[in-house]
Amino acid sequence: MSGLFDNAPAPPLAEALRPKSIDQVIGQTHLLAPSKPLNLAFASGKPHSMILWGPPGVGKTTLARLSAKAFDREFIAISAVLAGVKEIREAIQQAEQTLAQSGKQTILFVDEIHRFNKSQQDALLPHVESGLFTFIGATTENPSFEVNSALLSRAQVYVLKSLNKAELQQLFERAHQFAMTEVQFEEAAIDTLIHHADGDARRLLNLVEQVRNAVLAPDSATKIVDQTFIENALSTQARRFDKGGDQFYDQISALHKSVRGSDPDASLYWLCRMLDGGVDPRYLARRIIRMAWEDIGLADPRAIQLANDAALTYERLGSPEGELALGQAVVYLAVAAKSNASYKAFNAARAFVANDQSKPVPNHLRNAPTKLMKELGHGKEYRYAHDEPHAYAVGESYLPEGMAAPHWYEPVERGLESQIKEKMSFLRQLDAEHQKK
């Protein structure tokens, strides 16, 4: 009599094509090519704890499983999304039982390790140190921020990369040969699939499976898959983006640095990447205003006004019309004269005040609204600058008594600041001549 599970469903294509050995892995050549770190580690037969850090669908789980095979260890996998202290305790007991019965050590794989809190991560430490199991963690988030320093210090971090177009092409060919050799694909259709995958191997295989199901549907007569068929068969998917995660901060950093580097094309690229990924345009508007103040400053004060106007325009128009204003502001900031002189001066002054004692205001700078204050000398001998030549009180000091001129603000010779620099040099020359007299 046939069993209840004789006709078990076929596994998803991504699982069916999961590499069975290191040489079947596509991508990560910077780690797996001959003489590269993981290749050498597997060849040595001596496992070590590691953290695999990279975006989704690049082979973190696969490498963890292959590690157990390469090192001849038992393999226990838990997901930090679903597991808690109970599951950790059960994994430890299973590892202890395996060691006692067969003398075989275990590799404990924790997927999404960044989801574990500090106490859960700490629970692993004693057993990593004792050698009960070798720990392998997988994360899409920066381990420097998300993994306890104690656990991080006991594990080697390996950075995995998104698959490039050639690697995704190779993966597609493998999937095509495995799952649907009877169907032909036009080159444009393959390019569209690879574009939709966006560097994610698992996503590509899921897309291929989705297309296969559409092609093999009873009412389908398709034998040659073209670009139109792909676009009709696939649902629109946003590119990989993690709001609030590493990719978010990496891309806003790239936008800011492109503006600072005076590259309008790169600035527009990163702005549009973030908009495409679903970032709130209001957040981008705030960051653009910050760029104007930090990197352009007084070299071109119009940049600050334009950035504010762009933010206001977006508030009035919304998306998508208001996004044009943000794009125009980014272009203007990128091509504007640059100066961080005011930014540096502000930071220097703030640091000085934070570490200095409170100095009294000199008498000649004090307010004197009452008779008593005037009798105490408040405001005495103050020189009204507008009544002086060049509207400048030569030799006057506006700092606390005994404090040397710090010269925090030093304008650059770009944009409007070149004129400011020229004026400040003239005024300092007047002060120097007055001091000689």
C-alpha cells in the first residue's frame, strides 16, 4: 500500500539547485577562489567560527551548510527570527548529545543573528569558547553594530557580495538546463530576468520558477519566452533596499559624498536609487538642506535657499512631481562652489566652549539698560562700529579678556568666500597696523 507521503511535492527551484559542493557555488570568488580565505579554510579541514555578512540571496546559508560537509561536522540550524532561549538550549543539548555519542562536534548556524538580543547572543559564548560547537552566523546587517563585541571577537567576518550580471547569467543557464530545457528564451527576456533579480540568486531562481509555471500552464502555448512575456508574467518588484539598514545609510552616504565631490550625475543616480527604493522624499529633502549648510555654506548662500525651496516645493506638490525639485536642488549643490569653513568653525567653537570654563562678558560688551548698570561700567568705552572708518572698530576685541583670537573661521578661495577672505585679510591688516602704532 502506498504511503501517505509517497507523492511529496517537489522542492522549490532555489532549494533543488542549492550547491552540493564548494565548486558548484556561483559568485563570491573573492572568498572561494583558489588561495582565497574560505577556500583555504575549507581545504585545511579546521573549522573556525565565522559571521557571513551580505545581502539576501548571495549564499550565506549555502556556505554554512557546505562548511558542515567540508569539516565533517553535525549541522544544526536555527533562525533568530523564530528562535529564542528555548531553541538555543535545545541546540546546545543536541550538540552535547552528539559529542557524547559519536565524538563528533557540531556547527551551529544562526540565520539572521542580528535579530538575537544581547542575552541570547551571550548564551552562545561559553559553548563557542569550550569548543562544543563552531558558530556560524548569517546577517544582512553590519555586525559591528548588531553583534555583541564578545561574540564578534571570536568569529571571523566574511563579507559576501551581490552576484554580478555574468554570475546571474551562469545561474540562469543552470536553472534553464535543470527545469525547462524545452523552452527557449530570447536574450532580452534573460536580461529582464537578471535585471529583476538585482544581484539576488534566490530571487532569480524564484523568478525562473514563476516563468516556468506560467509557460507550462494548461492554457499556455508559449515555446519562446520574450521580454513581453516576462514583464506580463512577473509582478513588479522593488529593488533590494532596507529602510533604516546598512544599504539605506550607505546610499545616503554615497549621495552626500557625490554632492560634496561635485558630481551631478552620481548625485542624481543615488537620489533616484533611494527614491526608487521607497525612501521618504521628506527625509531626502532634510538631508539635502544639511548638505547645503555643511558643504557649500557661504561659498554660495543661494544653495541653502534653493535647498529650502525644494523641500517646500515637495511639501506642496508631493510625489512624483515634487521629486523634480529635489533633483534640481541636488544638481545645483553638486555644481556649486564648495566650502566647509563655516561648518569646521562651528564644530571647533562648540568643542572649545564644551571644554572651557565660563568666561565673563567684558564690560564694554555688556548690556546697560539701567542707570545702575551704567554706573557699574556696563557698555563703557564700547565703540559703535558704524561710526568708524570702513564700519570697523580697528583693534577692538569682542572675545573674553585674555582669550587669544582662535581664527576658527578661515574662508576658502572659492565662490563668495573668496571675497569674504579678501575682506577679512584687509580688516586683519588694519588691526596689525593699529597694534604697531
